[in-house]
Amino acid sequence: AQSVTQLGSHVSVSEGALVLLRCNYSSSVPPYLFWYVQYPNQGLQLLLKYTSAATLVKGINGFEAEFKKSETSFHLTKPSAHMSDAAEYFCAVSGGRGDYKLSFGAGTTVTVRA
Amino acid sequence: DAGVTQSPTHLIKTRGQQVTLRCSPKSGHDTVSWYQQALGQGPQFIFQYYEEEERQRGNFPDRFSGHQFPNYSSELNVNALLLGDSALYLCASSRFNSPLHFGNGTRLTVT
């Protein structure tokens, strides 16, 4: 079974500061990993995905994540926060290869201070 | 290009009633998944439909059932509603191994 744990339910950053959201995974098979963002009253939008190609994955809106097998981590970063980055972020894992479901973390709410 | 559309956007039901939620997938997508997102939590997988069959199911009781139509649209049915069924229900569509595209959800309140 696959699962993810997001460390920190709330993160507050200043505009222009680094955004770092932490995600650790547990998987019995090589995982497929995802980061999604959810704005209020909206569905989830894919930021980026890891599917066993490059370990450093670049996504939309300046976000990137690095897959570290030794640490079972897939942390999300953005060098410089913008006010529009205020949202809830979800890490998710799939086993792929016949396992079609995504297992999501509990989410991290990001607040950006002016 | 229309994305994933869900209806209705909001719904209020009474305990014990039945509800049907609807989803139209993104153009070109043939697979529909349903997720339940309780307040303050991440989405939980209910089931996935492909070729009009339930292909995979999460840990939800039989009160939750679904259907996929030949045009790939889908319905989620919940019988004998409980207060704990109050949540945002998200539909997501995909094709082959493409990432999921989510709709904006249906907010169900059970009183």
C-alpha cells in the first residue's frame, strides 16, 4: 500500500521568501508522486509529477520537487513566494502499474505575508 | 476546451435520503475517478470507472455506487445518507496514464 505524510499543516512565508513544503512517502513499489494545489472553492490542479525519470521535477508557476529515494521524500519548493501562491497543497502517491488510485496527504495550507 | 464539469455545485440532503452527483470528463478523456474530501482533509479515493466498469474501489461502503455512460460521463450515487457523508465530492478524469484533471466538486451537506 502507498501513503504520504505531509509535515506541517500550515506554513506562513513572506512574499519573496522560499517556500518549502515537506512530503514523505511510503510505498512497496517504485512510486509515482504528485503535488496538487487547491484554491478556495475549486478542484485540484496538478503542479508536477514524478514518474521515475529525472529526480528533480519542474512544474508550473515556478515550483519544483526533488525525489530522494534514500530519504523517501518528495519536498516541494519555490524560490520566491508570490501572494498568488496562497492555497492548500497536497502531496499524493500512486503505485501505478494497475493501481489507479491516488493516495493524498492531509494537505498544507500556505499563507503569504506581504 | 471544457474541463471536468460537475453538477450540482451544492446540495443539501437529509439523513437517510439518496443523492446522485454527476460528472462530465474533460474532452478526450475516457476514465473517471471519484474522491471524497472531508473538511480539512485530503481527498479519499472512492472508485474509478473505465469502459463503463468499476475498475478499482477504495474503502467505501456499498452505499456508494457509480455508473459510467457510453459518452464517458459518470454518476456517483450515495444511499442512506449519514451526517458523515457531508463533504466535497470531486470527480477527476484521465486518459491512459495521464495525470488526473479535477472538477471543482459538489459540496454535499447532510442535515
